[in-house]
Amino acid sequence: MYFTYILKSLKTNRFYYGHTQNLSERLNYHNIGKVKSTKAFRPWVIHYFESFETRSEAYRRELFFKSKDGKQWLRANNIIP
């Protein structure tokens, strides 16, 4: 099982998009500062996630979330403001 996730920074209210096989372990990596791009914005919470059978499906969904159409879809579904 693979996950596409959106994290929310409790410090700045910014969002981070990613994919992983172990959601709780990945969140922990973000919160202990092992991810360079999110280290300055800790702490993080899981804001939204979806599960997939394959890594490629999860990665494609992550790329969609990061796209203009993806951001519009997330806003239309009240996932992000």
C-alpha cells in the first residue's frame, strides 16, 4: 500500500505534498527535521491522504495535487483553502 499525502504546518499553515509507503514513519521524518524542505516549518500534521496499490499511482496523484488543475480540485473539494 502506498499513500499520497498532504501535510499542514502548524507553524505557518503551509502545505506539503508527497507520497510514501509508510505514512506514520514519513510524518515522523518530517517532524524530526530529516527532510530539508520541511525542516523550517515544523511541526507538521497529516491534513489529507489517499491510498493506492502501486507507487506509480501514488506518485501520479502527488504530481496532480501539485499541478494547477490539482490545486483547483483540492479547493473545489474543500481540502485546501
